[in-house]
Amino acid sequence: MKTGRVRVLDFLALIGRVFLTFLQHTGRLTLFVLWGVVHCVRPPFYPRLLLRQMIEIGYYSLPVVGLTTIFSGMVLALQSHTGFARFSAEGAVATVVVISITRELGPVLAGLMVAGRIGASMAAELGTMRVTEQIDALVTLSTHPARYLLVPRLLASTVMLPFLVVVGNIIGVFGGYMVGIYKLDFNPSTYISRTWEFLEPLDVISGLVKAAIFGFIIAAMGCYHGYHSKGGAQGVGAATTNAVVSASILILIFNYIITELFFAR
């Protein structure tokens, strides 16, 4: 039978192992990201790969981002009207919709949707290349893995997610407009004037900054977990899951940090 002191020591040892493992993975991730960022400015460049990733991340993600934001804007208008009706402040619905979409819902929802679609795809693709030794073949052919695999994905995701957020913001505000006009019987000109009256450039800029950072996080997590996957098909599946989960968690964490930096008084 273990004594109480031994149990305490075992518990502390477990905490220490978890903490050291966390530091190890954090350090490896940091070095991996720095490795990719450094090679973003070093030739040779692969514009065809970059263009293909931009189309894959931007164009093919438009349907899921558009559907997510339009229904979010519609629900937000309904819920805002229900709440404000208790205080006779229904006129604030347009303001709440546009500020909520541009500041928070647009970039966060777009980031989470793209993380589920693109982050998983990157992790699965690079993980398959790792377990089938295709990455080792690139090294044998004197092709740097970071410049060929990592750089196009990092740049394309960082550049294209703000464009997705702009489109998502427009669609989301339009969804709120449709509900406001056809369901809640607002005057169209009044709704539009209130939307423009309270929308400030900082609201849009903060959302675009979030989108760029979220795009970088999604690509970094997808590439990191895929590049370091091992163990065959099971390892690729684990890498895909870890990429989506870690990217989603980091998006929510950095969403708070960026909001604090922009809007804290």
C-alpha cells in the first residue's frame, strides 16, 4: 500500500510530466512556425502552388462561410429584436447586427468553418505525404519541404481569410436586413441608415486583423500536425483531429486577446 506521501509525490510527478510535455510541444511548434515564416521571404517561390492554395482556401470555402454568416445574421436579428422589445429599443437591432457581425461573428465563424475544412485537409494531405515518405523524397530531390509545402499554405490562408470575412460580413448583414424588413417590418431606409450610422472603420479593421491571424493559425496548425504525423492511417487521423481542435481553441483564445487590444479602455 502506498503511503500518503508517496501518492502526493506521484501526483506531483504526473503534473511535472504534463507540464514538460506541454513545453516540449510548444517549443517545437514555435520553431516550426518560425521555420516557415523565415522561408516565406526566401527564394525559390512557387506561385502556381500559392495560387492553387488561394483558390482552395478562398473560392471553395465561400459556400460554407456564406451559409454560416447569413443564418447567423438572421438569427441575431430575431434574437436582438426579442430582447430589445422588452425595453422598447427595437431600433437598435440594425446596430447590434452590423457591429456583432463585423467585430466577432464574421471572423470567428469564418475561422472555425475554415479550420474544420482547410485545417483538416492540410493535416491529412501532409500527414499522408509523411507516412508514405513523399516528404523524404522531396528532400532527396533537393526541394525544401518548408518552401514547397508550408509557405504556400501559410501565405494563402493568411491572405484569403480576410477576403472571406469581408464577403461573410456583407452576407451576414444582408441576412439581418432581410429578417428586419420582411419579418420584423422595419423601414428599409431606416434600417440601412442605422446600419451605416453606427458602423465605424475600427469595427471592420479589427475583424480583418482577426481574420488574418486566424488564417495563419489554421495553416500553421494544419501543417504542423500533418508534418509531424506518424503511425500510418491512424496517425494521419489523429493529426487531422488535433489540427482542427488546436486551431479552433487558438482562434477563440486569440479572439479574446485581439478584442482586448482593440477595444479595452
